[in-house]
Amino acid sequence: MTQQAIPGREARLGRAIGQELTPGRAVGGVVLLLPAGDETSARRAHPFALANVRALGRRLARAGREEGLVAHAVHYRCRGWNGADAQPAADALWAADEVVRRYGDVPVCLAGIDMGGRAALHAGGHSAVNSVLALAPWLPEKDVARAPEPVKQLVGRHVLIAHGTNDERTDPELSFRFAERLKKANRDTARFEVHSDGHAMMQHRAEVFALAVDFVRGALFGQPFARPVADAFAAPPPLGLRMPLASGFGRALMR
């Protein structure tokens, strides 16, 4: 995808996470990690936001080493969404193109946190992308003066959203309303609620990471989803969109 020019700046992929775990193994799938950002800004992504997604990437790469899973953090041209420019979403599309160039025909999951979650949902229509993971996604308030967030690009993809119920930065009710609209177009949509947790979902970090591992391995490599995840995909709304993330979820995956 052609990137809109920002003087002296280009999006780039961070160092591959995962190849060092299984040297010489062919890449079987890629997770593109999309960090948080700001509504309006021309500055580069904050180092803390990049560290956040890299931690998720390391967890995913360890769990998917036998399948040849590799993760890359996407370094945006700037950290701002910047209105109609939607620059992080454009950078995510560029990154998916770059994955195809580097690795060929491998399945891609877009995994975003906060504003990165919105970028992942917007860019999920790329032909190489088969799944989208959005953690505490930043989604705008409903505004009758503009079109609602698009969902048609996500048809045919597995989409999982997780959100803390006490999030005071990105409204969990907005991600529920988005998931409700998406479910009508794409049955492979699920949403988990992390009860009593905030924006970073640090109280239940182990469970959130285990949920991410289960989803990514299932979506990219056809591994069976854990029963709660399979139930969330199968359940009609609102049940599958308000699925509680149980304490201790995925302990068997933790190693």
C-alpha cells in the first residue's frame, strides 16, 4: 500500500520475535503487533507502548515456536490516528504487504492494543490477514455526523476483542457495540470481558495473554480453540460478546 508522505518518516517492522527460538525453522505464521497511540499526534510511538506489544509478542512466539510463529512490532510513522488520515491503519496495511514480501504466503494476525486495536480492525481486510486480536481497543463515540466504524472488511476473519470492564480510558461499551454490529456481518466474532480490570488489564495479565495465545494458535494454525473461546464464537449475541474471562484461564498453557 502507498503510504501518505510524512517528511523523513516511513513505517517499519521491528526485529523479528520468535526466529531465535527455532533457528532454521520455516516461518509458518506472523503476528503484527500494533501499539497504542494518541488521537492526534505527529510524534513517533511511545517506547512504553512498543514495549507493551513486544511483551505480548514474546509470549505468542514462545507458544507458537513449533508452528514457526514470528511476531513483529509495527513502528508507525507517527503515534496519532489523526482523523481521516487513519495513519496507523495505513501503516498496518503496509506492514501486511511487507510480511508477504518477506515471508510469502503465510497467515497473518493483526494484534493491537488501545489505538492499535482500532488500526487492526480497520486493516483486517488485507488479503494476507486471517485474524484480528483487539485488546482494549480505542473506538470513537457514536457520532451521527460521520459513518460508523467499518466492519465489512472483517468478513471471513476470526476476530477476538478483550476489554476490561473498569477501563476508564477506552470505553468497553463502545467495543461491545462494535462487536454487536460486526457479529451480524461476521459470525466468527467473539468478545471477552475482563471483570474489575482496567485499561491495561494488568490484574489478569496472565489470563489475557493465555487467551491471546489460544486465539492466535487456533486462528493461524488450526489448533482447537479452548472451550470458552469456541463457545464465545458459537454463542449468539449478546452471550458470545460478553463472555467473562475466567480467573486462571489457560493455566495449562503457561510454561
